[in-house]
Amino acid sequence: MKTEKKARLEAAGFKVSSADEFLGLSAGESALVSLRLHLASEVRRRRLHQQFSQAELARRLHSSQSRIAKLEAAEADVSLDLLFRALLATGAKMREVGKLIAAA
């Protein structure tokens, strides 16, 4: 958020904080959320680049299209295992997955 906007909101009596502070997330929980978002975004990017539908990716993973939609939305009930399998199913190599984790 821009400094000016933050100052205006605080002057109007609003408390401005991060999502982590608002949700009371620990550093580890925040890192996990960031990792999920980063991996889900990459799955979607790779799927679209390869012109796969969500249904096609679901078939490759023996899953459902709705599960892939949840995966790409980084929903909390999607396992990291499914995120990693989706990356590998879109052709990611282990080294690339490692770089994605490091960049998250």
C-alpha cells in the first residue's frame, strides 16, 4: 500500500496492517501460504502455456476438474502433494520445482 494512502487511512482512524497480522499467522504459516500461492500460480501458468484444459490436467493426475480448479485457486484443502504432482504432470523437472520453492 502506498504511504500516502496508509497515512490517510490511519488519520481517519483505521488500523492498517498486513494480512498476516490480521489473520494472526506465524512466520511458518505465512511462508506456507506464500508457497501454496506461488506453486498454484505456476501450475496454472504451465497448464495454460501447454494449452491443457483443467479437465485434461485432471485426467493426467487421476483427479477431477473441480479439484484442479481448487488447486489453481490455492485453496487450503489441496495437498502439497497434488501441487507437486501437477507441476510434474505439466513437465516441470525436479530442479525447476526446487527453484520454485526457493523463490516462494
